[in-house]
Amino acid sequence: MIVEELVLPVLMVFFMLAAGAYTVAVLDRVIAGALGTPQTGSVWIAPLARGAWLMTQHANATEAPDWRAWRLAPALYLSLAAIGLAVVPWSGSLVATDLVTSVVLWGSVEALATVVIFLHGWSANALFALIGGYRYVALGLSYILISMFVLIGVALPAESLQFTQVVASQEELWNVIRQPLGLPLFLIVGLGMTFWGPLNLADSADLAGGTAAEISGPPRLVWDVARAAMLVAFSGVATSAFLGGWLGPWLPGPLWVAIKMLAVLLVLLLLGRLLPRLAPERCVTLMWVILLPLSFIDLVWAGVGALL
Amino acid sequence: MFPVLGVQGDKALRHLTLSPDIELVDSPRHASVLLVAGEIPADRFEPLRRVHDQLPYPFTTLWFRCEPWPHLENVTRIDDLDVLPAALVTAYHELMEGRRESSPRILLDKPPNPWEGAGDFGQGGEGMMGGVPYGRPMAMNMEDDIRDGLTLDSLTFRLGPFFFAFPPGMAAEITLQGDLVQTWKTQRAPYPQSLDPVFFAARKRLVPIAALELARARHHLYRLFHALHLAGLESASLSALRLANNLSTTSTLDGLRRYLSRSGFFRLAAIKGGELGPEQARRIGGPAARAAGLDEDLRSDDAGYRRLGFSPVCQASGDTRARWRQVLAEIDQSLQLARQAERDDVSTSEVDRIETPRGPWLEKRPEDASALLDEILPGQEWGDALATIASLDVAAVAEAPLDTQTTGESPITELSDDEGGPA
Amino acid sequence: MIESMSHGIGVDIAFLLLATLAVVTAWRVFRTDSMVRASFFLLVSFIAVGVIMILLAAEYLGVAMFFMMAVEMTVMALFMVMFMMNPAGLNPMNMVHQERISIGAGVVSFLVLSVMALLAVFPDRPVSAGLDPVRSLGNEMLGDSMLIFESAGLVLLTTMIGVVVLSSHRGRYGAATEGSLPPGLESGGDPAGKPEEDEDDEDGGHHHHHH
């Protein structure tokens, strides 16, 4: 029983973390190469070489940082990604933890991610890291509401807050078609949560790396892996909520989930490379003035659809 | 690799951006190799020492066209641009395999200011504002906020001459209140930039307009490359750089322009604000002035240009977005003029009035305009402020043209090699 | 036959650890000098309480606790840094007020609560095995207690909108920086309702900089 309840889920999550982070690194390199970044070396070995290089660097120190928070923040972000991955259902019965309230658990993962990223910036006691952390909080407070409304809309047809039920409710029609506003809004939330691409306000280039400006060595490796893992976790949740999880003909359930997750990852990584970084003011205005009303509409639509 | 740019260093930077083995990073903490590219003036040695010590162990330095410091052992100096990427890769591999020792730290690992005050955290002096923790004054809201009523604490700091988003060599003392720039004082002007030799030749004799216009387009494309990297559009910046390197009369800007407007660079990116008043526009001259509506271009006085039907392009508002549209329009115009001039074989007809990409060159070369930044940057958010700096060409024009200076110049670039070629 | 919910030793150990964590971090909230650290210690304390609630089979409430407290503590940290004079505790001045009263109140409430915990008779109503906590919570919130919850929600919304309106830059008579005052009773005269100008009181707008 211990094996079933404890060991297997942990192993599953670890495997998904490792495989997912590696996949994201490889995909990102492929996309960057396709868009013109000069690269050498095999695209499969390069992430591993980079990881090895980061392990050989020393973790540097700034003047009087908050050591515990600073060193723990990347690990905390990684564990949040692990928790997110744990609620993704790979088939009707294959899920690491089948909580009754897994949708709300994902919401709390998003909220706690804001805390962790802010801490990562604040505890470094360095200027650019601090600005990156504060900018991220502005973004985080904006997208959290959008994310919650969209997820509630997804939970309505399922009449349950469990991701397995949400997927099961998509047997006739996937949520991406039933609630057309949902997936685009949720993808924007995903870009914000992992501060990727256009919403990279936390680790942005104009802050010389933002919250990651002062880290080097193993903490940086953990931070990068955590960001990739959070992307994977997010794509898993998006797949379950909108793309019908394990549902699909011919292929076994888990394979469908993997394919759909890859598709979502590709979209996110492409958006990350193709769009410029938004100005914080414009981003916050966009989220509160345009996207939040859209998410209201999406929720009302979902409600009406559930009533009919 | 983190590049530290000295005089004429951006040439090395551009060359290295396109080489596949090297990854350039923006923060010295992310780098393993420090590339000092170009001659560093002595007054910037202190910041260079600090940057040198910021690289994490193990690290090494490479000096390009600059004399390495004598107390550093085991560092090489390269003067040939083509050999530079390979030398960097070699240095990195030697470092990784342990054949080369890591450079030691130059400065002491002590806090710059001792604790003052009685308590554990520097507090405990007399009265309310007792101690001076870490030697820095207590954060207080010094000035009213520019935007709305919420006064946050102000933070004053110096951003050094090797910050990647600044023109090479510029240092400023900035007061930030939250994200907003409250005051900006340029402390060191950027190094004078070297223009293409064809502009200098145009001062002595008549030159074919095609060559002149291509050089102009190339200059603008290099600036665009830098700004696009800042805005997060890596692929666009690389294609701008490639276009500039392979510029000929058959090149076209349309692809890049379409990509920029479709990706939302003009609408989404942080390019708000940064308006120049008419007086400020006149001071800086060049495309920035034309973007502010000033209709002056020395090329319209030139008979050769008039034969080609040249008329200056202008925008109405003087802000950052208008400046980029102006730059794109001028690149386009230059390419068209070059095509036509090559067909009709037209040369310039004046030698003492040249319009350089930096501004008009009458009797004196265009001068440094970084004092302008002190006036227009306060009130902008950090991202917008950096974008404004990227859109303004404030460096003066150097005496000697590009590539004719002795091999003593190298920009300092901190390079971080993450993976080398044969991984 | 009522199925008695027997829990293993693991649950007991978990409860003890979490309770200790909650109490220790709550103590750290008051002992630390930095306000950001204080709010995040409080967050850890709340998370421990949330996990205890999950142990008590209140799954939704426990997870909702994580969710809400994370955002709330972040906002609290921000506000403390924004508005407090001494958010880092580096200032030597004493930042606590009315310590004796609050210590007294703390001791009294601790005694009352411990007496309640030790001497009260808690009901022994084991939760049925097939209970769906989310469903029953939903039925309660939108069934019997709907009036309370919905009106509370509306009141909160009104408060938020009111706060935003009050702090908005644009006032009724113009922007806040231009000193939005109502127009005068005669055109070009003094603004209506403006108090008599007191020469001694003129501070030049720096009145909020008292330290």
C-alpha cells in the first residue's frame, strides 16, 4: 500500500519533472535555431552540457542577502511545479494525487508561485532583482483572477473540482470548443505564471536578468529547471482543462496527454520567441481592462452552457 | 560570455553575436569568460575591477585589442577579430578542463562600508534615525512621486559604464522611486563612436552616394539590432544584424519591417514616452530631430541628392515610437537612394556639409548629447527609459573612422560561454 | 452502525508537526524585525493550519486557505513596505505600541482558549465515509447561508470599488495634482467651500513628510 500511495506518485512526478524540463530545453533550442539564433552542438546534448556547466560554477553571494529565502526560492518554485504536475491526470486512474479539489490546488500553486518569485527577487538584496520581483507581483495579481474565472468555467460542466472529472466531462466536446475564450486566456495566464516571453517582467532583459541577475551556479540551474517544469505543469493542466486530457481514439490515454502537452508547450515557446516583451504598464492595463471582462464573459458563457 | 565594451568595442560584440559557439549574456554573474573588447580609458578601471570580480568562479578573462592588466596571470590578448571566437572557445575549454586556473579576485571581499551604529543591524544610534546600516542612509521618501500621490522611498544608485543597455562607456547616477526614474544624471559620457570611413572621405572629396547611403543604413541597422535585443525580439535583432552585415543595393527592409509591425513591436513593447521638445531636438540633430518634426537634413542641400529626388522624411511626435519609425523609414530611403545612385552613378557634390547618421556635420563633428538624457528620462518607467536611451544616438562622433585605429582598442565584453562548439 | 473514523499514527504525527510549525512561525512573526519576513512567516503559519484543515477532511477549505493566504500575504508585505516608516526594522525606534495591553490581552485569550480546548466537550460525530466535502460546502453556501455569503460578497465588492474610486487620480473637479477644488460661486473667485487661508499653516505640500 505504501508503494502504491507514496512511492509511485513520487516516482511519476520526478519522472515528469525530469523529462518535462529536458523536453522544454530541447524544444526551446530547436525553436531558437529555427528562428535564426546561431547555435552549435547537438540539440539533445546542449541542455545537458549547460546543466553540467552550471553545476561547475560557484553560487555567488551578494551583500547581505536573505540566505534562506534566496537559496530556497528556486527549490520552492520547483516543488510548486511538482505539485502542479501531481494533479495532472494521465488517464482515468493514473494520476499522482486525485484530490477532490485539484482545481483549487492548482490555483493555490499559481498564488504561491507569486510569493516564491517575489521572494527570489527580494531576498537577493540587489537592485535589479528587487525591481524584477516587484514587477512580477503586479503581473501576478492581475492574472490570478483571470485564471480563477477561467478554471471555474471549466469546472462548471464537470460539476466537480477534480481534474479527472473535468476531463471526463469533455467526452462529448472538448472545452476548447465549448468555451472558446477559455484556452487563449489560460495560455496568457500560463505565459504570465512562468514569466515567459512577452510577459517576462521578472527576469527581463532590461533588468539584466531581473530576479535571476545575481544568481549563478547550481541555484541558477535549479531556477531554470523550475521554470521549465512549471511550463510543463501548466501545459498539463491546460491539456486536462481544455483539450480533453486522455480522451482520443486509437492511442492509449497517457500518450494522448503527452501529445497534447507537447502541442501546448510548442505554442507557448513559440509565443515566447515571437512576441516582444510588454511594458509593465501596458500589460497590467491590458489584463485588468480587457482580459478580466473577457474572463467574466467566459464564465457567464460556461454557466449558461451548464444550465442548458 | 559577458562583454565589456571599450572604445570601438561594439564591432567585436556584433561579430560575436553571430558566432554560434558563443553565448553573450547581459549579467556578469551568468558568465564564465570576461571579454575586454576595446581600449578602456583609465577612469573606468575601477568599475572594470568590480565587474571582473562579479563573475563566479571559475572564470577567466580575454583581452581584445587592449593591454591586459599586469597583475593578472595567464590571460591572453587577441588582436585579430576573426581569431576571437576560437580563442574564446579555447579559453573556456581550458578553464573547464582545469588546465587554466581561474582568475583570482582583484578586490577584497569586504563590505564597502562598515556597520555604523550600536545594534546588530547597524541601528541603535541616537534618536529616530540612529544608525547608518551598511553605511547607507535610511530609505525615506525624499521627493513627491511624479505620477500619483503615493510616495515610495527613493533609491539612488550608479549604473556603470559597462551596462549592456547603455551606449558603451556611459555611466549615470539614477534615482528610482519604485519603477520610475526620478532623476538622471549622466556622469560619464559614452565613448565617441566611430563612423564608417566613407563619411570621413566625403569630407575630403566627392564620393559615390551609393556607398554613403549603404554606410548610413548599416549604422541605423546596428542601432536597431541593439534595441530589438533589449525589447526581447531576439530573432528580429539577429536578422537586422545579418541584413546589416550583408548590406548591398539589392537588400530590402520589407521582411524585417513586416515582422516588426506584426509582432507588435510598435504597440506592445515598452516604447512609450521619451518625447523631445523642439529645442532638444535641435541639439541632438539627425534622425531624432527629424522624428520630432524638424525638417532639416543636410542632404537636401546637395545637388547629387537633389538629382535623385531626395526629400527628408519626418514624423510628427518626437517620442521613441516615432524615432523607430523614422529610423526604419530612413533605412528604406537610404536603400532606395543607393539603388538609384548606383544605377545612375551619382556622387555627392559638397564636401563641407555632410549629414552623418548621428547628425549634421558642418564645421564640427556632432557632439555628445547625453545631457539630454537628464532632461527627458525623469518621469519614465525603467523599461521605457532604457528603450528611450536605445532610440537616441547620443554619443559624439570620434575623430578617426572605424578600423583605422591602432590595435589597442577593444570593447570590454563579458562573455559567458555556456556550451562550446564540440559539446 | 456508525463507522468510526480511526486514523493511524501518521495523522497524529503530521498534526503535531504542523501545529508546532504553525506556532513557531507565528512566534517568529512577532520577533522578526523585517516586515516582509513577518508576512511570509505568517503565510507559513497559515499554510500549516490549512494542511491541518485538510487532515480534518475539510479539503476545500484547506486548499482555499493556501490560495487566499498566498495572495493576501504578498499584498500585505507590499503595503507594509509602502506605508510603514520602518519596514526593515533597521530603525532604532520602538515599533510596537501599547505593549502592555496587548500582552495582557494575549495572555488572557491564551488562557481562555486553552481552558476551552481542555475542558470543553467536543462532539463525536465521525464524518461518513462517502461525504463529498465540496458538494456539502456548496450546498451550505448557496442554500441555507446564501443570504449571508452573497451580501458579504457584495459588500466587499462595493468596498473595493470605493477604494479605487477614492484613490483615483482624476477627481470630480479635475486631476489630483491640480488640486481639484469645486469652482467658485462667482466666476474667477475662490473655490466654493474653501476654508479661510491660514498663513501659519502653510506647509507647501510637505505635511505628509513628518518623520
